[in-house]
Amino acid sequence: MLNWFFDISFDKILVMKKSSLNYFFTFCFILFFQSGFAQTNFTTGEVVTLSGDRIPGEIDYRNWEKNPKKIDFRNFGSDEIIAFSPEEIRGFSVANEVYVSARVESEVLSNGELDFSSRIETVVETVFLQALVKGEKSLFYLKNTNSKDNFYIKVNDEYVHLKYKKYKKEETVNGVNRVFAVENKAFHTQLENYLKDCPTIMNDLAFVRYNSQSLIRLFLKYAKCKGDRLDFYKTIEKVLTRFEILAGVSMSKLNFEALNRPNLTDVDYGSSTNPTFGISFDLIFPKNMKKWSLSNELLYAEYRFFGSNINQKSFNHIERSETTFEIKQIKLNSMLQHSLFFNSVEWFVHGGASFGFIIDETKNEFIETEFFNSIRSENRVPFESDRLAEMSFLVGTGIRIGKISGTVRYENGNGMSDVPSISSKTHKIFFLIGYRL
């Protein structure tokens, strides 16, 4: 009775898929991202005016990955929102982050973009610099519109760009051209001059890398060396990890495309409803309010199909077939996930790829051939296949309240056949309940 119900339900869902399932997921994604753009996150903070006055209020805090070009501010108890650019205020602070307005150089090339010149090309712009360390010697940071990391030291009232560039170099060795990456580490010399009154950290300079964690560590060592009481230093945000137990059901459909194989293609295999369970391991990225994550799942899944066909080859020649497929898999899913938060409710969408590694497989085809008054029968394998894993593309959406989550997901896979002349396709819908550990 239950299988009959799921068969009918999934057939209806598949009809929905052909006509409107794509529209359903498209609608969910559009609504999701529209809701994301409409969200605000006003948090207690303060702005510093050009005259030096500090005005407490609320700032729309976005846990910016790139330094903001402007901020939205409102006074306590007011609905009026005022936008401030770096030219209009001295700086602001919010959520344990401090920004100062400054006119500085920043590198033109983006992270990962390499050319063949050691020369550092920069532009001058007025920006909000993020303070990483504030004390006798201070360190500031800018990720500009090109996603390039830039670091600065403060000399008197000037913010000086720490120079660094990774570039390509070509040379010929034994008649063979070789291209490799080299680094212009001019910032080492700059820091040596800037921090020279603490000789004990000079040995550390050779190992300092051009990133926040390494530079903050160096400046904290300097402060300890000098006994400097810091006004502020930024704690480095780390990638969070979360584990989740998953269980639910999968509803699957199977179809084949092949020439002259009616015993495979002209068969209604119905639907297969089976339990699934496993574990999820999520890497939650710290920036952008922890809205982005990489979700990885290890699931057990299976499907079973049975179908029959009568092929009337001629008046006196009839072929009857009964075909059975049983597949058990360990699925490795990897998905990019984006979340929106509404108080204690998290709404998420994700998309990615799935690899279903086959751990047990049964394929059988019973053929009964009636030719005039002669009847012959045999059992055989429908087709030989060496496919070790089924690959699928998937999209899904779900809601998490506290530690409990519910997810609906659609998968489109390449099935069990790797025979060029026989194409197998699977369509699956997963309903999953999760408990985050």
C-alpha cells in the first residue's frame, strides 16, 4: 500500500518536473536571493565625523569580505538611514571591527593574476581601511574591488602601502623554456625599517608571509617586545566545521535510451522508494555573515526496479521479458550552499555534484521467446557495464530550526550503464531530515 502511494506520488512529481519542477526551483532561487538582498543587519556601532565627534548608533553590518565602499547608519530609535562614504567620515567601528578613512595606493592586479613584471602597479583611491593592529605600530588591511589583498603601516599621519607582488618569470634551462612563479618581497625591507627598534623579531621577518594571520602575529610579537599596550587587534576568523546526521527517503525513476532494445526502452519501471542515511560535514566560511559554506555528505542510498515487456516481432514470434535492477551505493555529495537567517530560522539553497559508488549490483533479464509452437527461455545480464560510480548533478533547498533541518533535493544522474549504445538516466528526489551535532 505504501509503495503504491509513493509510486503515484512520484509519478505526479515527475509530471510536475517535466512541466514545472524547473520553474519551482527557479522560483525558490529567485525568491531566496531577493530575500537576501533585502535583508539588513543593523548592529550597534559608531561613526567618527570629520571633526572627530563620535556618534553612536546602528550600522548595517555585513561582515564584509571586501572593504565596504559605503556604510548605512541610523541613530538609535530612528528609521532614517544615512549613507556614509570614506570621504564623509573619519571612520567607524562595529561588531569588533574598526575602519578608518584613508587615501592610499592599492594594487591593480587581482589575487591569482600573474604577469611577467616585478613592478607593482597601483592606483590611488579613498577607502575604508580595516584596522588589524592599533598601537605604537599599527597594521591595516584592504581587499579592493579586484579582490587583491593590500596591507598598510601608519607612518606619522600617512598610510604606507606594504609592497608585495607574485609574478611569473621565464628562463631557458638546457634549451627548454621554463616558467615559474617568483615573489617581490619589498615589504620585508619596509617592515625591517618600521620595526627596527625591536631586534629580537628581525629573524622572524624572513618567514613572514603577505597575509593577515602572519602579519598580525609579527605585530603582536613586536608589541610584546616593546611592552606596548595595544588599543585594538583583530582576531582572525576561522573556517567553522559542523557535522550533521541525515536520514530520509529517496524516490527514483529509471529510463533507458537505446536502438533495437525494446526490452529496456519500452518498459515502465515504475518508481523506487528507499531509505537513505548518512552524515554531513560542512565547512562554513567566516565572511559574509557565515552565509556561504561547502557541504559534503556521505550517504547510503539504493534503488530497485522491475519491469516487463511484450515485444510482438511478428504474428508467430513473441518475446516476453522481465528485467530487474538493484543498485546499492555509497554517495559522496559536494555542494556549495548559501544561507539566509531569519532570527532562529535558516533557509538554505545548494547545488553541486554527486558520485554514487556502487557497492552491490544485481542486473537480470528473463527472456521468454515464443516462435510458432516452440518456447525457449533464458536468464541473462541485460548489458555488461564497468561503471564504478554514477555521477549526478543536484539542486536543493531546505530549512533549519535550531539543530533540526529538513531538505528536499532533486538529482539527475547518468545511471548504471557506461555502454555507448545504451544510455541510462536516473531522476531522484530526496527528502532528508538532519540533526546537527
